[in-house]
Amino acid sequence: MTHCVLPRRPLSVRVSEASREADGTREIEFAAEGRSGAGVEFYSWDFAYDEERGFTPAVIMDKTGVQRAKFRAGAYTIAVKAVGSEGLENTELVRLKLNGTIERAAG
């Protein structure tokens, strides 16, 4: 079985704070945009991505590319996979650090 991937960087993810609760929990909005000649069929999201465990999506068939999740202070890796109409896929990792501010770490 061969796996095809979309060319690098056809997937971008915008990150913004949607709300902040009194206990310090923050709701973060992620907006993914995939680019493919055939179009993106759906997105899958793993909000607790771990390289050893692999991609384990909490949201499997997101047609809009926009999701919100709540986080406390800490460092997180979020993985989003875009699957194109032809079955090609690409995964983008978003590394977040939530403290007094939201930082998107490189890599």
C-alpha cells in the first residue's frame, strides 16, 4: 500500500484566543486551510498529539476546518490532517505554549 502526501505547506493553521475563563482556562480557535487542486474533503484534529502514540484524532470528519478547544497553561502539540477529494493527505503540527500569552512555537 502506498501513501501519497500533498506537497509541503498546502495546509496552514491560524490560531487565536476565543475566550478566557476565570479559572485560567482558555478556549483557542484553530482555523485550517488546505490547498489542493481537487479540494479538501475534510479535516481531522488531534488536540493532544504525541509522536510516540501517533495521530489519534478527537475530531475525525470536520468539513469546515474550524475547531475550538479548551486548554490550561502549558505546552501542547496539536495535529491537523487535511484529506483531499482524491484521498491525498497532509498533516500540520501546531506547537502552542499558553502562559500569560499564547505563543506558537516554531517547528
